[in-house]
Amino acid sequence: MAQILAVDDDPRIRKFVTATLKPAGHEVTTVGDAESALAQLLMSRPDLFLLDINLPGMHGLALAEKLQSQRGTWSIPVVILSVRTDPRDKVAAFASGAVTYLEKPF
């Protein structure tokens, strides 16, 4: 199945994502910030990114833009997970390269 890298500063969301996707056969790696996500990319390439917008340090949309601009990660789909419901945030997410936008809480 798919290798998924989930980036969220909330440990409850990371636990939920893992508990939901692992039983379906996916390999899930979770980290709490963008810098850790970039470091993780040195070890393995996921098939899918799940990114929160509100991350400590580098903003989630900045991370999405970076991933979409790099040769090794530009083709990996980015899904945004966010508590933000403003349509402008969704437009910004799609402009950063996200393929879909899921609102929290689930």
C-alpha cells in the first residue's frame, strides 16, 4: 500500500491519522513540523503528504510550495488537513499545490 507522511503539530491528530490509515495497510510516518518533514525526506519518499497549515516554524502552505517545487517531490500529492474554514485559505492551499483540502475536526 501507500507510504504516507503526515505533518501536524497536534499529537492527537498524528495518532488519529496513524490509527485510521495503518489498519488499511498503509505505512504512516508522522512528524510535528515542516523541518522534521524535510529531514524525513532524506530517508524515504512517501506516496502522499498530509499537511496541516498551522505548523511551528515553516507554515504548512510554504512547505507544500517547497515540496511542489522540488524535483524529487513535485509529483507527490499533497492533502491539506486544517481547522481553517475560510474559502480564502482553501484557495491558498490549492494555489500552493494541494490536491484536496480536508477540514478538522473529522
